[in-house]
Amino acid sequence: SFIPSFFPEGTQLGVDADFFYLPPYASKDLGNPVLGAGTLVAITKDTPAARAFVEWLETPIAHEVWMAKTGFLTPFKKVNPDAYSNAPSKKMGEILTNATTFRFDGSDLMPGKIGAGAFWTGMVDYVGGKSAQDVAKSIQDAWNAIK
């Protein structure tokens, strides 16, 4: 995840910022739910090299190479979690690996002005105390302005 890149220098994980499973709501038992996005791989020209590359992507080392870089998380249970480049990534990776329910982040499917703009701002406003009704209205107003 790119979220730790927003942390000010000196941020202490578990003190100043942390990661967690989504909290339960209503009467639904979702176990350990998380929200995220994903990366897909497709072969556009079927060759032995392309198939070999996809087979390599199915190995722990392929994931661990990316884990050593900032911003990559994997639910692959066969990886060494110590391959993560920093404590925030390792914590997020552990949460993802132990998740029992995954929901795709719909903001990635929204137009940029909404998903990375009005929606994000609205979620921050909501967590900061703005009412759900006011947040929904501001997101809807932004949507109406671009459709």
C-alpha cells in the first residue's frame, strides 16, 4: 500500500498510526474483513516465455522481490513476511494474509475526480465527524458536476 508514504517522518506504528481489520457492522459476521485493490496479469501473446513468466509469478520469490520494495502487499501464504521492506508493510501484509473476507475498493473503479477526489475527501471528512448525509451529498454533487 502507498498509505505509509503519507506518514510524517518519525511516525511510530501502533502509536501514531496503525492498521486493522474493518470493524463489524449490523449483524454480519465477516470474520477478519479487509478492503483493497488488486493486480491482474494477462498473457497477450501466448509464448513459452510468457507462460514461464506467469509460472514464476506463482512462486514465493517473485512476491518477495516485490515485497522488498515499498508499496507491494501480497496475500500469498508461502512468502517470508520478513521480506517486507518496512514495519508498516509487514503489518499490512500480515493483516491481508490472515483476512477471511476481501472486498474490492470501489473507489478504484470511479472516475479520478470522484474516487481519488471527492470520495477520498468525503471519507476523511466522515472520519473527522462530518455526517454521512453531508458526505454523501458532497460526493453526489461532485458526481453530478462531471457526468
